[in-house]
Amino acid sequence: MAKNVNVVSGWAFLIGVVLAVLLGLFGRLNATMIWVLILVGIIVGLLNIADKEASPFLMSSAVLIIASSLGAKAVEAQLGAVLSALLAIFVPAAIVVAIRNVFSLAKN
């Protein structure tokens, strides 16, 4: 069972990132697609990041979120759209992992 969840969450992450890049490149980033990417981010945060991976993921996510949010406004429209789409995945994933990490720390 755990292996199946790992496979699904791994594919969700990969599909989400590829979808974000494609949607950003081809300008198809509308409200519905952003909500789909947010849902993928939540799934990734809940299922794909183990407790031992939380700190490296949060550090990497923080850098990616900062760079993407600053870069989305400073670069061409297509690349900015790709960065905005990546934000739609990584912000909810980072929030979910951070909350899980805080609860894990509070339990100990």
C-alpha cells in the first residue's frame, strides 16, 4: 500500500511540474489550471515528502519560491508564466510540509 502511494505521489509531482511548465510556456494559465496546480501541490505536500525529507524540501522550496516570485515579474512573459505556475505547486506543498513539520516538532 505504501509503495502505491509513493508511486502516485511521485507521478503527481512530476506531472505537476511538467504541466506547470507547459501551461506557462503556452499561455494556458487560467484560474482553473491554477487550482489544479494548487491541488497537485497539496497532494505532493501530503504524500510525497517524508518526515526526514522535510527540512531539505522546505529549504529548497523557500529558495524556489523566492526566486520564482521575484523572477516571475522580472523576465519575459512566457518564462514569468512558467515561474508563476511553479509557484502554484510549490507554495501549497511547502505550506503543507511546514505545518506537518511543526506538528511533528510539537509532538516531540
